Amino acid sequence: MRTIWFLVQKEFLQIFRNRGMLPIIIVMPFIQLVILSNAATFDIKQVPMHLQDRDRTTLSERLTERFTAAGYFRLTGSSFSDRESIGELLSRSADLVLVIPHNFERDLTTTGNASVQLMINAEDGFSAGVIQAYASEIIGSFNREELPKSSGTVTLQAMPEIALVSAGWYNPELNYTHYMVPGILVILVTLIGLFLSGMNVVREREIGTIDQINVTPIKRYQFITGKLLPFWIIGLAEMSIGLLIAHLIFHVPMLGSYWLVYLVAAIYMLVVLGMGLLISTVTETQQQAMFVAWFFMVIFTLMSGLFTAIESMPHWAQTMTLINPVRHFVDIMRRVMLKGSSLMEIRMQLLWLVGYAAVMVTLAVNRYRKVAS
């Protein structure tokens, strides 16, 4: 531990002596956070839908068919339980729950008025607005085309109509910024961790200090730990400041546990730093390391679900996102902050990150060789 402590001290001294690097670490990420959170846009193509048809009549089946045939919604399951439906929203298996109440057809045909309930996942306010617009258009079309047929007579009385009253879940004000800030914060922490660790070993190779380390009795695990720990601490500090900015400037809620966020962030930083150190050990110059890191960063960002809904991607691309650590951390941050999800509800994403961290750190340790450059 004494050897690792001296290595950590050396890394922090090198970081803080480089005055050109400090603004990059401290200032730039938060300028980007403020700008990107206001400038980014997002759209969706398909919406997973869960059905609660408590009426089970001809008219309720016709309304359901309207939703599934329109191409906007994809039916993922059905139930008769509010608890199960809310579970579908929490697990992100559905973004819309259509609830058709008892006596739906009877109320329409006798009183001319009936209601359906739309439970919408509104952690992304923009997507929730699109979902609501789709649903309103389908119900309006149902009113115009199906209900006159069901009445069987032509009269001058008012046409039966479904009353639509909606409320957004998890982001009731449909604030788009609340959805984007957690994801952008993940991207900025990833940039800092990946680029700093990616250029670390190769920088020492360029200036010659790696040769001095190679002739010392320092073991591989001590060397890697000494390289990882300072940037791991810096990454968590960046996350803390970013969460503070998200709360004070953008008023993003934290419905879940801060401890859970930091637990996941600690594991995620091992993934990013392990990948950066692996890049640093296989490249010869800082320029090469930067380009390789940027190559992976662009792919990870575009396939993370931050700007483009994963559900709108081709099937092969959706499968590829499963090996994208950024996708899992973005998803976890949004769930914990906006939905209040617990450890059990994010366990699959967390397991992916744990596995990724083990693989990246192991590869980085095994790749480092104490040989003269």
C-alpha cells in the first residue's frame, strides 16, 4: 500500500503541475454540460405499450386494434393489475399503459361518454409529448370512424366521445432538460476518464519516465492501481460537481438514492479507466491514443440512447448496444434520478457494468509489461 500511495501522489503532482490540463478537467466539462443540455434534441419512432382491457368488449377490442395497427405502438403485454402495469413502466418494458375501464362500451352507448386512462412514462418529456400526441390522434380517429358505426342509428344528438385526461409520470412537467442532463453528465465523465487515462502511460513513455518505473521493483498491480486511483477520484469529484449543477441550475430531481448513484459511478469509472489504460498500453504516442479513444467515444455516445432512442435503431444495432457501457450507465442515471428506481430494478444493467469493469481492468493489467521502451 505504501508503494501505491507514492504512485498516487506522483500522479496527482503530474496532473496539477500541468496547468494546461486543469481547465480541461475542471472547466470545460461543465461548460459542455450547460450548453449541451439546452441544445440537444431527441425523437422516437415506436412506443412499447402495455394493455389493461378491463371491459373485454367489441368496442374495447376495436380501440386496442387501432393502437396496435397504427404503427406507432408495439404491444408488449397485457394484464388486469395496476401494480403489474406500474412495474412495466419502472422496468422500461413499456412507455405507455392503456387502461380501458369496466363498462367502457356500456357508457359509450348509453350516456355517450366514457374514459380511458393513459399512463405515460414521462421521464423524457419530449417523448411523452409525442406519445400523447399519437394516442390523441388514434382516439380522435376512433371517435370519428368507429363510434358512429356502433350506435346503429343516425340522430341529431351529440356523438359519443371518449374523454382523454393525461398526466405524465416521472417527469410530470414534461421537462426535456430533466431527461437530457443525467445522460450528458455520464458522457462528460466518460470523456474525462477515457482521455486522461488513455494518454497517461503513453505520455510517460514519450517523456521517458516509464523507463525509470520499469527498473523499480513496482509490481504490475501496484502500477495499474496507482494509475487508476487518481483518475477514479477525479471522476467521482466531476460527478459530484455535475450533480450539484444539475440540481442548482437545471433543477433536475433526485428521486432515488445518491448512494446508489455513487456505487454505480464507482464501478463505471473502473470500466472507463481500465479501457483508457488499455488504449494507453497499445499505442505509441499521445496522438494515437487520443484518436483511438475518440473512435470508441463517438460509437459509445451515438449508441447509448442519449440522442437517439434505442428502440428506433435496427435490431442488430439494439443488440450491439448491450456491450456499450455508456448505454447502461445513462439508463441507470435516468432511472434512479427521475424514477427513483432501486438496486433491484437496475440490477441487470449493473451486472453488465461489473462484468465490463472486470474485463477491462484485467486486460489493462495483463497488457502492461515492464520492459524497456
